[in-house]
Amino acid sequence: MDAATLPLVHEPLPAKDVVIGRPTTALHALATLGEVEVGIWEMTPGTASDVEVDEVFVVLSGHARIEFVEPALPAIEVDPGSVVRLAEGQRTVWTVTETLRKIYIA
């Protein structure tokens, strides 16, 4: 399997989460290790808000800006190779400018 090209089925985000545009997301779980899930997640261009779970991810492709609303932290830009740690309960706003695909561990 090639994680960068695996076909994914996209669905629209709930309207309450969309800030700008019509972004869609897709998810493909790869494995469960105890209570930890490893998978592929993708979001098309647009802006959406989210409440995070404990997660570490590596960006495979695309570009996004992640704003940390609560707690307030500096925004970050992510590109292929970026490794990010998110904490449960963080409120974020994702602005995807190029379809973003990541491998996550949550």
C-alpha cells in the first residue's frame, strides 16, 4: 500500500465546523494498537474548526495553517514532512490551501 496515493472516500464536513469554503475530509484506519489508532486523514482546501484528540501526525502532502484558538498558541504552517503533536481538547482552525494528507497516531 502507498499511503500517499491510497484512494480515499471524502465526505463533507458538518456545516457547524466549516468556516470558509466547502472542505471535505476522508479517513482510512490502518491499524489499532491497543487503544491507539493509526491511519490516513485528508482534507481538501477550505477552513474548518476542530476540537482535537491526543494525536501525533506526519504530513505526507499538501499545505495548511493550523491556528490554536484554545489554548492560544502561535499558529503553525505544515507541509510534507512536518511532524505535529496535538493535545486532547485543543480548539483549532485549519486552513488548507493544498489538499492535506497525513498519517496520524491517535
